Amino acid sequence: MAENNQNAVAGSAPAKQNPVVTKGGVYKPPVERADPNPYKDSRVTQVGAWFQERFAVVIPVIDYLKKKEVPKHRLSFWYYFGGLGLFFFMVQIVTGLLLMQYYKPTTADAFASFVFLQKEVSFGWLVRQVHAWSANLMVLMVFVHMFSSFFMKSYRKPRELMWLTGSVLFVLTLGFGFTGYLLPWNEIAFFATQVGTEVPKVAPGGAFIVNILRGGEEVTGETLTRMFSVHVVLLPGLLLLLLSAHLLLVQILGTSAPIGYKETGRIKGYEKFFPTFLAKDAIGWLIGFGLILYLAVFFPGPIGIEANPLAPAPMGIKPEWYFWAQFLMLKDFSFPNGELIAIFVITLGAGFWFFVPFLDRRASQEQKSPIFTIIGLLYLAGLVINTYRVFAEYGW
């Protein structure tokens, strides 16, 4: 009887947690996890019940988002740059719609409407500057998000499709910058577009591509109309489609942690995607919006001079900063057939970057792949060095 009583008392005591030890003998501390259902005690208001009755189909989606978790570790801050890129894209949509109310995509009216918007429309200058700066910041955030995902090997199995959709989104983002550059129809934009659309000519079948981009053999009003339609219709539609797929994959597959972090106990815990992570994301968005306003007010972009196709090209023509590395590479390969070699190298490098999830087999097996890390560092170093070289030669 005494023995049974002792067993009963012992059974009621909380079980002692044993430390977790991995195969390699590394101590793995217990991971702190958020409450799996933090809303179990919440009450539904009459308004909430009204919406639940009519949108019951989305309730499982909301419940799924409530259960989704984001790992916390020393590199977690890199997760927020993707959300910042999304935020700057939304700013682009809103300000772009406002600019379209006054902009006229013709050679006779484009620059005049641009000046009218800048000088006559109330706060038109602010909308235009916010649109320009949010475009630059959007490209920058996508760059940072792409490289951080690469170095954390977020492309590894089973997230290959997430990487592929993200790579296409990066190309579409650059396409926004390229097509939108000509729209002010000023001198710099005209001749930079003329140089940029000339590049494919050296490749086999390049003349056909140039005719598609320009709408003819030269940069004309047809080119302006074509760039405008691609900028405001085609690219937004494609980007929204790919972005929806990318975000869906993020929700389904979750946020990845760097290789080895779970096994060595470097995951500090998990936080709820909704609302904890989204609330932190929103703080980043507010900071980003403040940065846009600061840059728009204190560092406004110039209006420039109206484009004159008959005038000679001014000195120092260059594309936007996110094309500087490729621009300098084409310039460095200015020997016979050099541009064709440069285009081949750029295409080969882009193809390798796109298909890296299928090439890095060690990462897919949850093993470190230092060779691919070194390749990524070489890519990044090449972009930074060539961009700085253009800045040092031509200025901002």
C-alpha cells in the first residue's frame, strides 16, 4: 500500500525534461515555442460574426496563418527585407495610379505633362519623387532579399519553386526600372534608352528583339507608347501573378532557417507569423515610408531637358544604378566581338543563378556548401565593385 502511494505521488509530479543531444553529441537546448492557439479565449463581436457567416470559406486560411511560425535566430532580421520590397511595390502602384491621371504618353505631351505635374499640380512633385525613390528602394530591397536568401541557402529542397518565382520577380522588377526610365521623355532618359535597347543587336536574332523593344529601328514615339503600356499593364499583371504564387509558396513551405541551426540549437524560439511577425514587418514599413518621404523632400530628382532625337548625345550617358555593373562589363569588353562575349557571360551567370537550387545538391541534403557561398560572394563583389567604378567615373 505504501509503495502504491509512493508511485501515485511520484506519478503526479511533473516529468523532468531530458536534454536533447544530436547525433554529433552537440547539446540542443529546449526551444521556446509560442502558444499554438493564442486566440482560444477571444470573443467574436457581432460585426465579426456577421463577416464569419458570409466569408466562412476563408476561416481555415486565417486559422492556418494563426498557426504559422517564424524561427528566431541571429539572422532573423534578413526576413524583413522581402516584406519591405513588397511594401515599396505597393507604394509604386498607388503613386503610379496618381501619376497616370496627368501623364500623356506621346512625344508631344510627355515632357510637358511631366513638368506640369511637377510644378503645377498640388503635391504633384511629392507624388513623383515618392514614386521615383520607392522604385529605387524596391530594387534595392529585392537585391538584399535575393542575396540574403542565397547565402542562407533558402533555395534548398523543398523550396526550389519559391526561388524560381523569386528570380522571375527580380527580373520583372528590373523591367519596371528599364521601361519606366523613358517615360519622362527627357534627354538623359532618351539617349540611355537608345543605348540600352541597342545592346541585343550584337547577339544572333538581336535585331528582332531591338525592333520589339523600340517598335521600329529607332527610339521614337512608338517606343515611348510601347514602354508605357509594358510599364503600366504587362509588367504589373505578370508581377502580381508571380507575386501571388511566391507568397503562397512562402505560406505553404514556411520560412527556412540556415543549415545546421536547428541541429546545433541556434534557433532561439518561434514566433507567430500573425500577428507578431506581421506587426514587426509593419514597423519596418513605417520606417521605409519615412525614408521615402525624407529622400523625396531633401533629395529630389531633376526634371532635365526635353528629349531631342536630332541633338547629339550628351557626355556621360549611363543607365540607372542597378544596371551599372552590366553597363561597365559591356564597356570593358569593347574589343571586336567583345560585347557578344559579355552578353554570353551575363546570360550564363543569370542561368546559373536561376537554376542554383538544382545545382547545389549538398544544400538540398542539409549539408553546408561553401563552394556556392564563395560563388555568391564573387557575384556580390563583382556587382559592388563595378557599380562603384561607374560611380567613380560618372558620378551619381
